[in-house]
Amino acid sequence: MIGHHGAERHLGELEVEIMRVMWLRGEAAVREVLEDLNTSRKRQVAYTTVMTVMGRLAEKGLLRRRLVGKAHQYEVALTEDQFLHAASRRLIRTLIDDFGEVAIAEFLVELEQIAPERRRRLKRLASRSDEPSG
């Protein structure tokens, strides 16, 4: 699951909430997402707000939409894992573009500071992300 603050660096707070609903559902209409959101929030969200945000998430490539009757049906375009990998990759590229080799060197220093078991998990994760995606 996405770290709460990490996701919000790439998406707004409501975008994160909507994507969490969509990752659980896989596919939904705006009304269904609205109902899920409003059952778990103190402050209610308007239908038009959810509709607008879901449209923007589709423009960003996180959701796909199609017209079913008079309403849009949305489905997840990226899994949560795919989103995490893509967002992490963009962040790393930005750091390297902005700071060059210094960013890589500092990253390596940080890697040396973490526990060996976590380092092994990271290596396994990195080797999985090297595999071609189908």
C-alpha cells in the first residue's frame, strides 16, 4: 500500500482517496466512488468534485473511462504497484537530473546505513522491476 505522504507528493489528497477506492474496486462509476468516500469521511464530497477529479486522474493515465449509457464508467489503468514504481522512477530521474552523480553517491551512502534484511528485500524488489512487464 502507498505510504500516505509519499502518494500525496504525486497526487492530491482527494486523488489518493479516490485511487485507493479504485484500486480496491478495479472498476466503478462516479456515484459508487462517491458513496465509498462519503462513508469514510467526516466532510462529505460533492458528486461534481469526484467527477472532476476522476476525469483528471484519467487524463493523468491512472484511470480509463468509457461512456456507459449517460454516465462514465472508470477502471484502473495502473495498479498501485505500477503507480509506485512509475512515481519512484520519476522521482529518481528528477534527483539525478537536478543533482547528478552526487544524488547517486548519497543514495549509495544511505543504502549502506539500512539493515541487511531490508537491503536484501530492496535487491529483490529491484530485480523484479528489471523484468519486462507484459
